[in-house]
Amino acid sequence: MLSDIDICRSTPLKNISEVAKQAGLHHNEHQPLGQYKSKVSLTSLERLASQQDGKLVVVTAITPTPLGEGKTVTTIGLAQGLAKINQSAMACIRQPSMGPVFGVKGGAAGGGYSQVAPMEQLNLHLTGDIHAVTVAHNLASAAIDARLYHEQREGLEAFEARSGLKALDIDPRRIVWRRVLDHNDRALRMITVGKNEADKTINGFEREDGFDISAASELMAILALTDDLQDLRKRIGRVVLAYNNQGLPLTADDFNVAGAMTVTMKDSIEPTLMQTLEGVPTLIHAGPFANIAHGNSSIIADKVALKLSDFVVTEGGFGSDMGFEKACNIKVKASKKNPDCAVIVATLRGLKANSGLYDLRPGTPLPDSIFNDDQDALIAGFENLKWHINSVKQYQVPTVVAINRFPQDSAQELDALKQMITDFDPSVSVEVSEAFGQGGEGATKLAHAVVKACQKQSEFKPLYHSKQSLEEKLMAVAEVGYGAASISLSPLAKKQLAEFKLHGYNDLSVCLAKTPLSISTEAHVKGAPSQFDVPVRELKLCAGAGFIYALCGNVMTMPGLPDKPAFMSLDIDSKGNIVGLS
Amino acid sequence: MLSDIDICRSTPLKNISEVAKQAGLHHNEHQPLGQYKSKVSLTSLERLASQQDGKLVVVTAITPTPLGEGKTVTTIGLAQGLAKINQSAMACIRQPSMGPVFGVKGGAAGGGYSQVAPMEQLNLHLTGDIHAVTVAHNLASAAIDARLYHEQREGLEAFEARSGLKALDIDPRRIVWRRVLDHNDRALRMITVGKNEADKTINGFEREDGFDISAASELMAILALTDDLQDLRKRIGRVVLAYNNQGLPLTADDFNVAGAMTVTMKDSIEPTLMQTLEGVPTLIHAGPFANIAHGNSSIIADKVALKLSDFVVTEGGFGSDMGFEKACNIKVKASKKNPDCAVIVATLRGLKANSGLYDLRPGTPLPDSIFNDDQDALIAGFENLKWHINSVKQYQVPTVVAINRFPQDSAQELDALKQMITDFDPSVSVEVSEAFGQGGEGATKLAHAVVKACQKQSEFKPLYHSKQSLEEKLMAVAEVGYGAASISLSPLAKKQLAEFKLHGYNDLSVCLAKTPLSISTEAHVKGAPSQFDVPVRELKLCAGAGFIYALCGNVMTMPGLPDKPAFMSLDIDSKGNIVGLS
């Protein structure tokens, strides 16, 4: 089979204006940026306000291996499959971060014959939205350090008298806004800024700081959760950057920087329209992490797509304990639109890995044995799929399992898995998806199953409500959502909860940040653990995004590069084409 | 008079496809990004190869005040003036850095009725080229720290045996590639990276580092000096990132990262077509600093514009000792196209400031007295203009002085200045430009003078040739170019020169990095100093850009924010329009 980039390059694409027209956008409702990308104006939502919403299909997965289980392939393939069976369909996916493109994971355009195209444009820069987030985020950082510097150097009273500004009296130990870059760069995780041994007065105030990857910026979560520019402005204004020496929060509005941050992100609020290899309109928008943020594509993109088409296929990052839980409890709270159907992506490979009998790592070749029939491993790993089916069903959302087929998978083992699913829960449909190798044609059965599931009445039920206490919300996710035996708050976490309540943040959602590689908080625990504790080390306030995230175990917000990163194979050839992108 | 952004917003603009057509581009030679910007393909150069080049007009200035003397206004105004007198003209300017937009200086789109439009798009993100430079630059930084980490952690032999890569054996004290961000952020000037007191093995190797503003990246200089994608690839491959423990340079090619850096910058190689408020086609491309780099818009943009129009107006940063010198000695070496005419922008305000009798600072209001007739100050400050006229004439380029008129300037004083110039050198034309208040109509006299000057035979002569020694080149710029009495190399600089020679870098150009606020290396020395020394503290190698820059005095490569930065007035209004941008 051809490489992803070769498949993409050999597939004729439509001009994006044609795709937009086909999707039902008027020509003045989008701005083409070159031939294959177009920024969609939010004015389209005004025109379409009275239109009924389509069905929202959220693609989730079993507990993934570090290699991923093909969720984006299935998302794009399903949208193509729906189009093949003559349904009006769109896909909504997140913008890939460039860090992983250069690091281990590669791109995030899907793969094989189920890709968003042109994949090199999707994976590199796209229309600059992540860059806008990076700039806006670091503008706030520069604002904090500049203000600290000027107030400290001059003294608060003198500063006030001369500048006419109210001193913020920043506590330099409680600056909670780190910096960001869209790179995998471990050396920036913990840094000291403002250094100058020779002259302490010129480079600012020396303090400990660090960089996260841009996808981990609260602004990225905000971009995915906002519904218009004025709401974006308000949310950014509420973001807490630091605390003052009286222990009170200092927001972006307090620093007079929220307006400029919004201006910087003004264009990024518009989703980017692209197409799949089969010409299905696809919106790309925002790219929040699925651990310290909610890991779903944007509410704005969903809204536009739901007005334009009968079926909108989107995805939540990692397994159903991660992106799907957050889609149901964080995203729905802001969007008021719940999933009409959940698709759980499973692979034979991934289930066997969940048996604990295989250890799959990026950068090391797969053991051949994992593609041989191995009933024991499949039965053991199936516990994980059962767990995810139950997890999704507790939201009362109709459920379809999509088995994403790899070329090496045996028909016999695929049949065995289908039977196991049907035996476990006859109300759950299951289909094999061959979207990677066959595009939409390989996903028509899955598409039919999804159409059927969407006809069921969804009686959506989240795990908690705004007015419950933050502790109750954390317990709901850990004990009901994950099925954990207990949740333990560290003394620091308890202290922080009390402070958040005091400052009026009780109504926020909660976002548990844990490893995606296990249902528990420990990556090595495979399958379907139950007797485990969820230890909460520390809480972080995202007042603009509208949630508090809880650090449970080690959560990496700035990845590192391996010794042979993906960037080593990237280059241009003699004709100026990009080679080595996957 | 209206504010810049209000003038810009109330001026009807043409669709960029119309501007491109008018400029002579075929529709398949550019890619519109929205209605008002278009990326120009380098294929246009192939089609137009046999076309004769137009005249290259380089706008420079007297020694500027920190407020600037209106060089961009004059550049845009002159292009509009040329169009008014029915000449085919284009302007080529640099992309503004966002750091200064948020800091003190504000935007860099020109001003009044001589602006590039839409100014908010020019000043914010544009088409993402600076972001691409930032990403490519920091990718190299991440590559360095990752390689250092893996080699150090594992040991060189074990690293080689396992990875199959040759160990680079990086000297951690000689990593010469700093990081960059497009912000004014003094706290990032000097930082420590790779910190982790608790576990020294996970966040990389702890070392001193720092950030410069993206305009100071060598990649930005390369973007401005390259002529196609393959040349860009080769130049990036040559960039020296660090030295090994044997003292030998390690390039981006040695780190296997040059291909990915080029891929990241692939689209940025195309200039962005925009228009002035009067519809004159303008190319925006690259934005190198005019101290540690050459401070001119790109060779690619010039080349395209020279094929498309009879007159191309471009500018070099700061006074003629800075951007114009570098245009003649660095840029011409790469482009093989010398200026056909130089325009020196002078203001009454700037000349009086050069008398040393006024102290103008950004953020503090101008003293009213500077607009009163003050013959003494004008006569004293005129020495500076004389210096710049002589400076330009040594390149044997026909010269026009443009007096950029402020509304408060008196006709009497303007006449006096004109007379002084004519008395000093009758071969130099002089015209008052009212481009700010009147657009092209205010620059028609200047345009006529430029057309006439371009008819003269230019017998261009640079200050030095490649084969001279690096010391001789430095002396040529300091002693001939600046008219300094001497140049002194520090022991470090001498050691570095010997090393550069040893490593085969003798043929590079030299780039003196000094304050732009004086002809000398000390900002407070106004007028036309002569008996001064140029002390060279340290040299920096830009092997990809093709020059060695010499740090003479304090040169800031990462600006800081003032206590009331420009970002404080930036916001969106209730209709979603940007307010407060200047």
C-alpha cells in the first residue's frame, strides 16, 4: 500500500469553494485560503439558526496503546461511509499539534484512504490557529513578567503615582500561567527566567517557570468551548494568571491584556473547512489535550456542521474514560448538545495489548505474534472493551462498536470478537471498519449501524450537575465514571478546593488529568481495573475554560523528543515536494 | 485627522486578485488567502525571466529618533506618488514583528494615507511567515537539547550502538543557537533550561540559554536573502547550531533537522501580495533586524517586483549607516542587483533631535518647542543629514532627500532646509513629502525626482569584496562606511576571527550590530561624530545567512515591555472590530 502522503498526493481534490457549496455554505460565509482550505464565518450560524440540528456522533475508543487505535481514521472513514450511503455528513476534528508531527506520533490527518487532505497542510501550520493561541498565551506571560518587573523595580506606590495604573502586587511565587510552544521540548519543562548575575535589574524578576505544549494552553481549551467572539473575550478576561500578595486571583482583565489576547485570536475562532480524500466536508478547529483539557474538537465547528448536515462525526481524545467523559460532562455543559450516538473504536491489537500480555511502544516494531490468533489474550483484553461499553452506556447514549481492521487481522478472530460483543450486550451494534484500506466503501456497514443507532431516543444523562460541590463532581467522575474504589485528595488539593470555593469557582466542571493508557491512574494497569484509588495531587484552575483540572498521577504537559525523532526523515525533494511526512 | 486604523477601514480596497492582475501576475501564479492577501508563487519568476528589471529605489533615513522618521510612510507614499504620475510601481516592505505591535512602537504598515492595507492583517500574523520562522527555529533548539540529553544520558558509544546515529559529542557550553519568540519579553533574555532539582535525568541537560525576538533569528535573515526553496534548504543545512567537544562546528544538517526546518518554512518563501490604500501592489516578505541582520525586505520579493514593474520602492531599516549599508554590502552580494536610487528620509524633528538639544523618547509626549522655528538646532542637526548624504554617495548611487512633513512643520523652516541641502550638494534632489496627510498626491514631486534620479547612470561600488579578510571587511564598514577613527577587536573577537578562518568562513560578509540612534556605537552621540572608535566585543557566525555579525556596544535582541504597553489599548468592540491598533 502507498504511504499516507503518496495516497493523499495522488488523489484529486475539489476546490474548497466547491466543497463549501456542497456543504451548503454561501460564498460570503467562508474565506478560501488557497485552493484547499477555507475559514468559515460565524455569520453562517445566524442564517441557519432556524435549521434543525443533525445527529452528533462521537467517536471514542478502548484504552489505547501508545500507537493509537485508529480513531481519526474511523472518524473520517465513517463520514465517508455515511456519504457513500447517501447521507449528508460532515466530520469535525481537532487541529494536529506540530510537536508530535516532528516527534514520535506523526501527523493526525487519519490515514490510508480515510484522510483529511491535503495532509501536509493539515499537519503543518494549517491556517495558523495554534500559532495564534501560542502568541496570545505568551503575550499574557510577557505581560505578567513586565508588570512584576516594573512594580518591583519602582515600588508599588511610585509605580501607581507615575503610571496611573493600580499596582497588582503580584506574588511572584504564585504565577500560575506558564508559557507555551508548539514543540516537544523537554528542556523547557522547568526553567528559570529573568536571569542576569551581573545586573539583577535589567532582565526582570528571576523566578521559576516552564513551557507547556500549546495544545495544553487554557486558551486552546477556551477556543474549543467558546461559541462566539464576545464570549471568547469574556472567557479570556476571566483567565487567572497569578495571585496577589493577599492571595486573591489576578485575571487577564486585571492585567489589561485580555483585549489584545482576543484580538490575536480573532481569526482563530473561525473553523477551517477542508475535505476528506472522498470530498466529504470536514471542519478542523482547536486542539485541546484530552487529559488536562477536554480533548474534543470545538463547539463552534460542531454547531456549524450540525446546521449543515444530518450527521456530524467527531471524536474525543483517547479512551471513553478520557475524551468521551469530558465530551459528556464538560463540552455538553457549554454546548447544550449531547451525543446522539457513540462509536467505540476497538482493534484486535489494542485488545490483546489490554490483556497485559504484549508491551507495545512507539518506535519499537510490533511483535509479529500479536497478529496471530491468540484467544487467551483476546478474551483477557475484551474486559477492557466491556468496560468502555458500560462506560458509554451510563450516559444513555446509543452505542456502536467499530472494529478497526488491520491488514494482518484474521477474519476468524474478527468474527470471534463480534460474537463476544453481541453475547455481552445485544443492544450494541458492532461492525468491522476497513476505512483505512478502502475509504468510505470500507465503512458503509458501520455507517448503516450508526444511522440506525441515531434513530434511537437518546436520554442523555451527565455524571454531575453544576451546583454539586467540586468534591462531589470529582467523586462522580472517579467513582461512577471510572468505577474507582475511592478518590484521595492530597492536603494541597484540599486547600485548593477551599480556596476555589472562596473565590466563587464552585460551579465549574472538573477535568481529571490522568494517563490515557489505563482506566486507572497508572499506565501499566491494563484491562478493566476496579479496586483502585484515584489520588489527586494538585488542582489547576481554568476559570476561562470553565473547569478545574485535577492532576492524578504523572501527566506530561510538555512531551520530549526521542533519540530519532520523526523530523529526521522530513525533507523537500528536488521538485520542492515534502517527503517523509506520515 | 482620523486614526490610522480608521483611515484604513474607511478606504475601499480592491480584491487581491484584481491587484494581482493589475500587477501583471497570472491567476495561477498566486494563491489568495482571503480577499486582501495573496501568496505569490516563484513560478512567476520563471515566466518573467527574460523581462528587463525595473529600477530599485531604496529608502533610507537620517539617524532616527526612537520615534522613527516615517520611512515606511515615505516608501508607501512614494510608490503611490509614482502611480499618480503614471509610472508602474510596486513597494516591497518587511513583515512587522508582533512584539513591537504589542509593545511601544505599534504597527509598521506606514501611516495616515500612506499605508499598506488592511493594516490589522499586516500587523497581526499576516500569512504566518514569522510564525513559520519561529517554529523552524525552535525545532532546531528542541533538536539540540534532545540530542544532548540522549547522548549524555546513554553515553556516546552506547548511543551510537543503539540508535545507529553518529554521536555529535556536543559541547554544552558552546550551543550558539538560542531560542526565539515573536514577543517583547525581557524575562526570557537569559534563562536556565533543563532544570529539575528532584530528578536531573528527566528534563534534559541543565544549561544557560535565552530567547531572542523572532526577527533576530538567523532563519529570518536567510528568508530575506535566499532566492528559492533549494537554496533555502542548503542555507539552513549550513547554519551552525553548536560546537562539539573538539571545537568543530555542528550544523543543522549534522543534527538531521535542516529538512524539517525547510519543510516548516516552505510556504513562507512566497511573498505576500497586498495593496496600499491607493491600490498600489505591495509585496510583504521577511523581517530581519537591521542591526544583527541586514534589515531589508527580501531578495525574492524584490526580484518579483522588479520583473513586474518599472519602479520598486523598498526600505532598509534605521539610518543609512544601518540598513542601507547592509543593503549595499550584504544584500547586493546575494541578489546581484544594486540600488538605482537612494531616498534619504529626513524630518525637521529628527534633525533637531540630532542637534543634541532635544531628547525624544517613546511614551513621552514631544516637546511643543521642537515644532517652533529653531535655526540653531536645525543647523546643528543638519550635520547628520550631510553625513548620510555622503554615506550614500560613496556607493555612487543617485540620491534624493525626502523631507517627511509633519502637520506642525513651518513652510519657512522646510524651505530653509531645502536650501541648505541644495547649497551643500547641488547634485542631490530634495522634495517635501506629504504622503502621510495626502497619500500619493503628496508625493508626486518626490516621485518625479526619483524618476529623474533613476535615469542617471548608477556606478555602484560596495565597501568591500568577498575575498578580503574578515578584519579588512570590518575595517571597511567602520572606518570607510562610518568614518570612525578606529576599530578595536576584543581578545574574544580576535580569537573568533581566527576560528572562523580555520573553519572556512572567510568569504562571508560582515554585519556590524550597533545602536541605530547614533552613527557611532553610543546612542547618546548625536549629529555627525567622526573621532570615535568602533569596539567589537564579540562576533556571531551566521553561516546560513552568509555573514558574521559583530556586536559593537549594547545590542538588544529581545526587547522588553514598558509599564503601559500598547497592548493595553487593544480590544474588540461590540461588533467584533479591532480597536486601539496603531
